[in-house]
Amino acid sequence: MKRLEGGVTLLAGKTPGPGECRVDATFAGPDYKDGPGVFLGLTCDEVSGLSMEHAQGLAMAVKKKNVTLRVNQLRCLARRLPKHLTNEELDALPLDLLLFLNPAMFPGQQACAHFFSLISKANVDMLPQRSLERQRLLPAALKCRGMYSFQVSEADAQALGGLVCDLPGKFVVKSAEVLLPLLAGCRGPLNLGQEEAVREALRSGRPPYGPASRWSVSTLEALQALLAVLDESIIQSIPKDVIAEWLQHLSWDPSWLESKLTATLPRFRRDTEKKACPPGRKPYEVDENLIFYQNWELEACVDGTMLATQMDLVNEIPFTYEQLNIFKRKLDKTYPQGYPESLIQQLGHFFRYISPEDIHKWNVTSSETVKILLKVTKGQKMDDQVIALVACYLRGGGRLDEDIVKVLNGIPLAYLCDFHPQDLYSVPSSVMWLVEPQSPDKCSQRHLSILYEKASVAFQNVSGQEYFEKIRTFLGGASVEDLRTLSQQNVSMDLATFKKLQVDALVGLTVDEVQKLLGPHIEGLKTEEDKSPVRDWLSRQQQEDLDRLGLGLQGGIPNGYLVLDLKFQGELGCPGAELGVEAGV
């Protein structure tokens, strides 16, 4: 029998008698001096004999001694914990133990946010992917974050931690730029939906990795676990010399990669072996015989110029996806600076295999070319290609007519912000009615200013709260005069929108104007007073004016002082742009 510091007794080499267990009920505190080995023999029956208070104390001791318990031990210990835990009590528990707690124990925004902030640091891979504990975590985390769409921001991904690896493929489709680098580090296998979404994102050539034809050794190293889902079409798009160099210096870091990539490596090695076209196999026209060519034969024998003159047959014959990708690489090699418009008009359904990056190389001048390709996109998930095509057309001096605008129904704001600002001037104001509400984080100030002007024209016949709901997405481009006008319309702007306003415009508003603009949301300023842009606005207001709000706001200009904006710093020998000057001095 061994008694630990803190009142816990371990009975070694003996069967517990009536009323006894290996951890008795005399626990008084978590201050252990013994080594971690004393915890490793704990069984579920023994832990079940503890009161909730003693189980909680034991869990605290496990964290303090940095002991790693097995899954079954953690699960049993979690069952004996109190059903109501404060944030401080949660902080005192081992992170991995929290994975076995029911998220329903933490109702309310603050409680669940704190719980999942700890979960994000835990090793989610301890839980089998199909286990009850793991399956209930992700839905609860999404609800806690208020994530009701498939868009995932960097902040969302950071808050989810390892649960990112469980996000369904629909999230990957909508948020590939944020999620792909994180999925690359997932140790568990991706499910079929995730794999297909990852492949589709990589085929598209969009960020964060770009077209496979431009990948480098560092790209392959960054892909990590995602290498296991690459298909032949993607692998064959990677430059051969890049693959060869990567294989030459391949290292299994992290070590778990080896088991995931064992089946994938032979495909990379085969792709580096370049073969010549066999005698008599070079085709001079596109026909059904090409269906029976092996992929390496198509690579070695087919000519891009021949394909360009017979695109109608390429679309008519039922080639496989991989064969069509080989044809695309042939065309890309034939026209490295971008396809000529004569070929673009003939692409037909082949347009589905063209990435936005490819389209940006084009010079499209005819509205008929745009309309022909837009017909191909109907019913397809090709928003990025559509926007790239329209942007390309606008850069060439084209104008959007009614037929083109109709196809652009439901435009995400981020797509318009991918346009060159100069291209936006050619976008009709009526298009603003089709823009989906979205955070303007990816838009430059110049984009927002242009879009706001167009939105103001589009919504000029709407007023009040309806106008605010329409214009809200574009308010980051509003001037101080626009904001003053808006403050007179009783709109009750939410704080999230307020924080997206231009700082230069916001600081020009008076306390009364901001009070009218925010309405009941004015109270939220207190929680943001030390952050931009609220901090910047406060610094331009008289403190006595802020005091009248009764919110306890600090950071204004002390009573009796003025702020002078010195435009000619050099003449005054002053290194700063502003000086606080006591009135009357």
C-alpha cells in the first residue's frame, strides 16, 4: 500500500476489500510529490469509486504531474467530473481530458467559447474519428462560433484547432485558401468528400498553392498529407524536374507522413520517366482511337496544334478526365502566353477544365466569346472562372450587357475585389443588387471606394433600414460626408460594421453623429475602446463629450485641450503630426 501526498492511497499487489478501491476517498488535494508512474495502473472501476470532488482533484494532479493517460482512463475520469465546471476549473484540467466532456455542459457564448479555446489546443487525434466524443465536438464548435455557412475565416480555423480536420468537403470547397494548409497537417485520413474537395481545389490552380504546373519542391513539401490524394492528372501537371529533386531529398518529417504516402510515391516516380512516342502511334486527327491510348502515349504523341483545330471533336468524344487534362497540358505548352481568342471561342465544355489563372492570360475582346462560355457554366460550380472571364473581358475594353449581367447572379464580394480596380469602372451599378453580403476583408480601400459609389447609385431609391441593409457590405468605402448622411436615417449600425469603416472617415464624426449612427449599439464602444478604429475615433473627441454618453469611455482629449493637425511638421521642428495644446496658453 502506498499513500501519496494529498491523501490518495494506492493499494499495490492486493485486491481491494469491501468499500476500498485503489484510489480511496480520503483525497484532500492535488499536491503530489510522487512520480507519474503511480497513475498509470488506474482502472475504470477504481476511478468510478471516487466522488466527483475527488475525481476532479485527481484530474488536476494528472495535469500538474504532466501525466499522459490512456483513452479509456481519460474517458472514465471524465464521467466522474462535476457536471458544472467554471472556466478556472477547466483551466486546471488536462487538455486531452476535455475532449471527453460533453459540450452541452457549457451553454452560453462565454462558457462555450472558453471551452473550445482549450479544445483547440488539445490532441483531437486521440479520439477515433467515428467516436461519439469526436462527432459531437465539431457541430457544437461551429454553433458556438456562429458559423452557419461554409465560409471559414483564419480566425475561425484557429479557434477550431484540430477539429478543422473534421470539416466536411463543402467547407473545403468554399474556403480552400484557409483550409488546405491546415488539412495538410491532419494525421488522420480524410474522408471521401474531403478528398474530392481537396483534389478539386488543387486542380483549380487557386491559392494557396496555385497551378500544379508552377509548383516547386517547397510546394510539395508544404502539401504533406495532401500528397496522398493527388490523382494522375495533378501529378502529371507538376514539372518533372521538381518531382525528381523532391524525391531525391525526400525526408519523413513529420514521421507520420511515411505511412500516408507509401502508396503514393510510385506514381511520382513513374511520372519522372519520360518515354518517346512509339512508331506509328502519332495521331494526325482527333478520333475514338485516342480513347485506347495509355496516358503516357498521349503525353508522348499528341500535338497541341492538332487539338486546337479540332476542339469540337475533343468535346464530342467521351475522353476520360485524365485524358482531357493531358490535352489541356498540351494546349498550355503550345500557347504558354494564353490561348488565342479563336481557340477560346471553340473551347465549349472543355472550358470546365480551365483554371482562373489560365483565363487571366487571355485577351478576350468579343462579348460573343463571353456569352458562349457563360452558357457552358450554367449548372456548374464555376464562379471563379466566370469572374476571371468577365474581368479579362473588361480589361480588354469590353462592356457588360444585360445578358452577361444575368449570369452574374449572386456575386460574392470577394470576386469583385479580385478585379483590377480599373476594371470595376466598367461594371454597371445595377450589378450591386446581385452582390452577396460578405466581409470586405479581402478588398483594398480603392476597391471599396469604387464599389461604394456604384452601390450608392444602385440603391438611391431605397431609404431607411432597407437602404442600410443593402449598402452595409460596401460601407468600408464611405466618406465622412456619407456617414453623416447615414446617421440621420436612424439605421442602428451594428458594431461589426462600424469597425469596418474607413478610419479617416470615422474620426471626422462627432459624438452625437456616432450616437445616432449606432443607436442602441453605442454601448458596444466600451469593449472596443482600446482597439482601432474605436481608439482612433476616441482620441479625436473631447472627453467631456464622451462623458455625456455615460459609458465610461476613456481616451478622449482632456477638457481644456485642443488637438492641432500640423500639416507642416518640418517648419515647426515637430516629429509628430499632432500636438495637444492647452486652451488659453
